[in-house]
Amino acid sequence: MSGRLWGSRFSGRLDERIDRLSRSLPFDRRLFEQDIDGSAAWARALRRIGVLTAGELKAVLAGLEKVRGEFRQNRFRARATDEDIHTAVERRLTDLVGAPGRKLHTGRSRNDQVACDLHLWLKQEAARAAKHLSELAASLLDLAKRSIDVVLPAYTHLQRAQPVLAAHHLLAYVEMLARDRKRFVHAHAGADVLPLGCGAATGVAFPIDRTALARELGFKRVARNSMDAVGSRDAALEFLAACSICGVHMSRLGEEIVLWASSEFGFLRLDDRVATGSSLMPQKRNPDGAELARGKAGRLLGHFVALAATLKGLPLAYNKDLQEDKEACFDAADTLDGVSAALRATLERSGFDTARCAQALRGGHLLATELADYLVRKRVPFRRAHEIVGGLVAAADKRSVDVTELPLEVLREAAPEFEPDVRKALTIAAALGARKAVGGTAPGRVRRELQAWRRRLASWGESPI
Ligand code: ARG
């Protein structure tokens, strides 16, 4: 006897070193709500087929609620033989209610039980992540609205390219987060399948109504193959993939904030409440939240890779390796939570430095494309216009001025099509205003996009998943 739920055929105690590596209660206690919900539904299913009497069901349900209370209030006292959350709940239930507790595991295995707990948890967390992403998107929208008049250089290759509204730049991240949110909706659907009632590997030998069980636990569908149901973890992989891709997007946003808040760019001012100091250099104001948004992405990607690597060589069906799924998922959910909250704080407590942004528009020949487009409107083929303006940029560089500052005679020497009206085309406002087509940074277009996003976000709020 070993004091364990499976102990009767074993003589001698489990070697401490094996036990230490294999126990999962320290982390899977996080699944206690799901485990108790699943157990209560299973008990009702057992009642429906006569395995439990009405009285026994009542005792089991009351006992499970007591165990739930103990976990919730942090009063649960684990025994050394409680390997994981499933054995802990069942053991404690049996301590509390006696004989009926010993019937609960009829037809059930920890293999279908753990898959069921995990699916319930994944659904909850995918919905939460989706909600957090809409909140982060709302913070971006809010900063975009507050900064509707701010113009920045857009960069390609991190070289100044063309003027862009700061709001347009921020809305790019809203687009990314909206796709991320969709991936969580998809991950939610992937987990919305009931594994319980598949037994250890080959199905349940009692006439359990799995459709009723699914309905009771809020699952849309019932897993159709027991080996798949207990041996697969791609629902977790989908969740981790969604976390990873979203983490990559939040990392890029973090990097952008780090750059913008640097003295070199100086575009964004972080409020004291979202900047940290240095223990040595009194002048420092560091954007730690944004840096960690960048830093945590690797960890999210790591969790996806770790679980994918765990799965790739596994024969069907359940193998203990699958226990590795939980810490990856738990940490990914917590990391994503932390990062999106810190980014929200940073965005809410930041504002653009309009003067520094305007100053950055002055160098770098940001309107060179406008000059070429002007010639195109005068019927010069674009390739030729590009060459002409290239020459003008070189001439401007030689004089250490911006291409827009070259005298009209110099422009006309390069191309007779230049006329005095070229000055009108060579303003930031004209450059922005010209980009009216869908997807462009024209102020009217960006304002409409902001409104459309506000409506979309409100509709997400109404139906969270
Ligand atoms: N703690 C285990 C896990 O997380 C539960 C399933 C154990 N099943 C078993 N046959 N030992 O995967």
C-alpha cells in the first residue's frame, strides 16, 4: 500500500526522486475550479445511469463544494500523496463524504479528466485574452484620438520616409490586435470540445450521455475519438500560438515606444508613473513596461515551441509528457496579461511631444515623393520623375538644405514642368491629404477609421467571444 489512489498493487513507496519530478499539484491546483465543475457534472452523469443514488449524489455535490471552498480560501491541506489536482480533490472528497466519494471515478480516468479541465480553462483564458486585447486596442484608440493632429515621419528601414499621422501609425497596431483577438476566438472554438467520457484511452464502458454532459459543462461539441481526446493537446498549442503572435505584436509596439521615448527620437513623453529611474544615473527615465513587453515575447514563443516539441514524438494516447502542457499555458496566460496591462498603462500615461515630432519632419527630404508625384501630374512618367527628384535631392544635400527649400529656378532647370504652384504641393498637409484612398493617412480617412474602430470595439464588448 502506498496511500495513493492507485496504490493497491504496489509494494513499497514511490521513490522520492520520481515523486518530486512527477507531482503536478503545486501548479495544477490552479485548475481546481475546472476539476470540481467537471467532477460535479460527472457525478450527475453517474446518477443518471444509476451508479450513484440520489442521496449519494447530494453528498458528493456538497462535498465537492466544501473542497472548492477550501481551495478558494487557501485552506486546502495537501497530503504528500496528493499527486495532482485530480487525486487531491477526490481524496479530500472521500475524506469528507466517505463511501459515495469512492464511486466518483467510475468510468472516468485522469486522462479524460485532465483534458477536460484544460479545455475548460483554455476557453476561459481565451475569452479573457480576447477581452484584454480589446482593452489594449481601446487605449491605442484613445491615444490616437488625443493625438489626432500629431504628424510623424513614417519610417522604412528606420530611415525617414514620408509624413504620417501618429493616429494612423497607432491604428496599425489596432489592426494587428484585432487579428490577434480573432486568433483567441479561434483558440476558444478549438477548446470548445468535451473530452470527458473518453476513459483512459478507448472510451467509457458505461452508458454515459456525453451530449448532456457537454451541455452541462458548456461545451459546444463532444470529442468523437477517445484516443484523440486524451492524447491531443493542439487546443493548448493554438492558445500558445495565439499568445505568441500577439506577444510578437506587443513586442513591436513596446520597441516603438522605447524608440519614441528615447532622447534621440523624443516623440513620446512618458508620465513619471510609467517610467523608472536608475540607481546610479540620476537623469534616467526608463520605459521599463515597454521594454518588458518586448522582452517577454521570447518567453511566449518559447512556450509554444516547448509544447510543440513535447508533442511531436508522442505515440497515442496519453503519456505523462503531456503534463508539461499546463505550466506553458499558465505562464503564457499570465505573461500576456501582464504585458497587455503594462502597455495599457504606458499608453494611457503618454503623450506625443508635438514640437519634437514637427522638428523631425523638417529633415530627411520627407516630401521628395510629393515632388515626383507633382511631375507625374504634369504628365512626366514616374520613372523619369524619380530620376529628376533624385538629382534634386543630391543638389539639396550639397547645399545642406531640404529638397523643398531649393529655389524654383533650380527645380525648373531640372524639369521645365515645375511651376510656382509646386509650393502648394510641397506641404505636409498636402502630402497627408493626398492619401485619401482606403488604407491611407489622409486626416479625413483616419478620422473615419477611428470611428469605425470605436464601433467595432463596442460590438466586441457585447459578445466577448
Ligand atoms: N497530472 C496529470 C497531467 O497533468 C494528470 C493525468 C495523469 N494520468 C495518469 N495516467 N497518470 O497530465
